[in-house]
Amino acid sequence: MHNFNYIKSPKPHNLSYNHSFLTKMSLIAVAPGFLQVYSNGLVKRFAPEIVTLSLESSFNGYKSKDVIIDPSKPITARLFLPHSNHTSSFDNNLPILVYFHGGGFCIGSTTWLGYHTFLSDLCVTSNCIVLSVDYRLAPEYRLPIAYEDCYASLEWLAAQVTCEPWLQKADLSRVFLSGDSAGGNIAYHVTIKAIQNKGSCPIQIKGLLPIHPYFGSETRTEKEMDEFAVREVAMNDMFWRLSIPEDSNRDYFGCNFEKLDLCESVWCEFPAIEVYVAGFDFLKERGVMYAEFMKKKGVKEVKVVEAKEENHVFHVFYYESDATRLLQNQMSQFINRY
């Protein structure tokens, strides 16, 4: 049982607009319960339950606090550290998991109860430092801004590892990147940027763990053409329209992984990859296709792990389920192999 305090946020998260002013504008995009975009560019976001922290919060097995990655953007993050009673005196080289939340690049936050709970439990299960990153969101900040913001979190790690007390046991040679949905997409692109900048960044990415990764293309998959997926496909198309550059389509390199032109040396440097898919997720095909694509590019260690009877990002909304516990154990086993 988790004892931290959380609040339910029925109001727009961090934004406030005059109601009569909003009614004069037309609504051009809606994700019920999460997002409203108006014709003049104003955006209202609604948060589900969120976890608010004091300067530092400590619970059974871990402690957490919020940090600033770049105040000028702004980019922030939530840092999770296993408690000393879960970390022996010999554990001076803890792996680091950098996690990017999902939400179609347009919504989501490290503060959401689902993310906080999932990652705090994963921190304890894997005995791993976790950095959960809040990047700037579309449509105000379209791609590739999210990739740039999230790469900045690696630069922050490299700069802070000698002066941030919570990173004193961090091992920069054992960094893992993960994220769900859009966050899985981001983890892939941040890995590429890290490989390309290898000479200037001391961080070594040992593994990539995308969960239900969010990719697409102008060509539909079989599941996307299913009559029962019409509503989900329409919602995904809306998020892509809001997040990719305005003159692009779904064959933009950030959406369609086959469109990214990379030299052979980059593919050769890719770390091990474990792709998590869900059996009832219509994006499952995209995840499997991504894994097969990476194998064809010569990545040596690529594995697909399926939660057969689960839906998209089940671990965020059912964070205490057996399936979520299994996912945490699978991720922990992967991390501790390297």
C-alpha cells in the first residue's frame, strides 16, 4: 500500500483561461478528460490524480524529489532513489533508468499518480536510480523539441553526477532508456542522438526498453484498418497532427522509423533492446515491426515481450495489477543482465 498524498485535478493543469473567452473560440482537437485545443492555439490540459512532493519525500523502499534539468525551457524531472536498507554498502554503482512518459507528445507528466507509482516500485524492484523526465509538450512545442529536451536530461546526468548527492552511487556506464507510448518513441530517438554524440557525452546506454512504442506511417497496418479500431486510430491521427511539424505527414522520421536515414556505424552501436507490447493494443503491430526493423539493421540483441491480455499502457492506469508487477520484474531482469 502506498502512503503518499495525491490530489485529483479536475481543473486544467498549470493553465487557467476565462470561460467566456474560451466559448468564443472553436474546439479543434479533443482527448476526452485530458486535452482540449482551440482554434487560436490555446491548450487546456487536465490531469488525473497527481502526486505532489515536498522538497524530498521518503517512503518504504525509496525516496523521491523533483529536479530542474533546464530552467530556461523549462525541463524538469522526478528522481527516485532506492533506500539505503535496500542498497548494500557494496552497491556503489547503481544503474540509472531514464524514463520518458507517454501521452502522444501532447499530454502526460512525471507527477501523474500512475507514473509516480509505477516508477517508484520499479526503482525498488530493480535497485535502480530512476530519472523521470518532463519534456515540453505539443502542439505548443512540436517535434523534434521533445527529443531535444529529453536528450538534455542525459547531459544533465553527466554534469550532475559529481555534485548531486542522490547520484553519488550512479554508474554512467550503466544507463538504460525507457518510456511508454510516445515515451518509447522518444527513448529510441534519444538513443540515436546519444550514439551520434558519443565522443562528447560520457554516458553509456546499455539498453533500450520501449513499452508499447508509439510509431506510425501513412500506410495503415492490418489492426489499424480493423473496424473496431476506428476511434483509436482517429485519436492517434489527431495526436500525430498536433505533434509533428505542420508541413509533415505520418511519414515524418519521428513517426515512421523506416524514414530515418542513418549511417551504418550508428546501427552497429545500438544497445540491447527489449520491446514490450500488449496483446489487446492495436499498436502492437507497430512494436513488433519496430523490433523486426532493428534486427534487419543489425542490432544484435532484440527481443519482444508480450503481455497477451493487456491494453495500451496498462501499467499507468493499473499500476498495482499482476501484469504491472510482471512488467516491472521483466524490466528489472533486463537491467540487471548488464
